[in-house]
Amino acid sequence: MAMQILVATDLTARADRPFARAKLLADVRNADRTLLYVGSPKTEVDIEKVETLLRRNYGADAEGCNLAINYGKPPEVIADTASQLKSDLIIVGAARHNNISDFFLGTAVDHLVHHAPAPVLIVKERPRAEYGRILVASDFSEFSAHALRTALEFFPDAKIDLVHAYHVAYEAWLKSDGVADEMRSDAEKELQAFMTGLNLPESDAARVTPRLVEGNLHQSIFNMLDSGDFDLLALGTHGRSGFAMATIGSRASEMMGWSPVDVLMVRKPR
């Protein structure tokens, strides 16, 4: 069965990037695309006008797309539509101040990711090529494992850096290289056990580079993304370290704001 992609759009220039990313992914994966336009419950949408805008804005690239029109609050409508259509991936934009994209701010992103049945890809950059290098944040939980597997499945040609951060407690007082070395050694063993437990096919394992960083995970991710070496950040939405709670909810706006690359949010497996 072909991959099913749901693209949320308001049919303005702000929606060009998620549309283009969906088109690129659909071409590579031979996927089916559905464009979702969310209207206000107070105003009936002119379907003919929407179809005209589609042809005007996207031309031949819109050919083969299905069109869905629903009414309500965008986060709820997107999640419900994805459930109805059994979508494998939801693609949305990161622009602000429009009814599709404002939901990234505040608690609404919580609703979308926690209720959507599929991973959510937030497109920030203008798509120029397939994702070549992906950063996956890990806390060794089943949720970060699921995020890694999803990235491997969706982007079969990408190289992936799996990053785990460990912290040397009371480092300022320890003043002991031996303790720091021991903690890194323990982290390395845990990372190796995590990778072994994934039991990835050889072809997938060859695309994954496990990496340990000492210090704060959020700051480490920021520094790595800021280097310009990565095209996509992939995050599991739950985890034992509390990383996900800092990602979704109170710090969702912050995370979406400072990430210079697209972000794939992968909900925990049911």
C-alpha cells in the first residue's frame, strides 16, 4: 500500500514549503497526498475557489492530490482527518500568524502531537533535496527508539546521527578525571546496549552513527544544528528523561523557534 501523506494548507505562499516537501517525498516514495484546508465553522468554504487556488498556486504539482475540506480548530481537525484517512505522515508549515500555523505556539502543538495518529513533520526550510543527514535525539527509551526507526523508514537514503547526552554530576566538585571517565564508560556501554537492542537490519544500522555528548542535551542539539550539517531533527514525544516534556508543552514554541531545520515529531507507539 502506498504511503499516505496529509498536508495542511491555507493555500497561501506560507504553505508552499510543506507542499513542496510533500511533493518531493511523494515522488521518492510513490506516496499519495491529501491536501487539507481548514475552514472556519462560521463560513462555508467555496470549494470551486479552493480548487482554482490549487491550480493557480501549484499547477501540475497539484495533479493527483486529493482535497479535503473540514471545519474547526486546525489542530483538532488535522488530527481527526489524519485518523479518518489513516495517514502515515502529517506535514505542516512553521510560518506564524495564520490559522494553520499558529497552533505551533502554546499548548495546541500538544494536542496535535498527542492526538494525531501519525508523526508530524514541521517544515521550516525551503525543500531543495531529500533529507541527507538527520539528527535523532535519544534518551535510550522505547520512544526515542521508535523515532529512530521512523526516520529510517521514512527517509531510506539519509544518514542518521543518534545523539545521547550524559551528565557528570557535581563536576565542579569532583575534580576527578577517573570519575568522569567512568561515567562516560557507563554511557558508552548503555549506548551500545541500546543499539544492540534495536536489532536493526544491517543496511539500516550502517546508516546510523551513535554519538555521546557530555552536558545538556538541548544545548548540544542547538550547537549541532547550528553547524549546518543536518537537514532534519527527529524527536520522540515521550521519554524517561523528561526531554519530551520540555519539547512539547511549555517549551514547544521555543524548540520550534530556534531549530533552523525541519522537525519530525514522532508520537510514542501505541
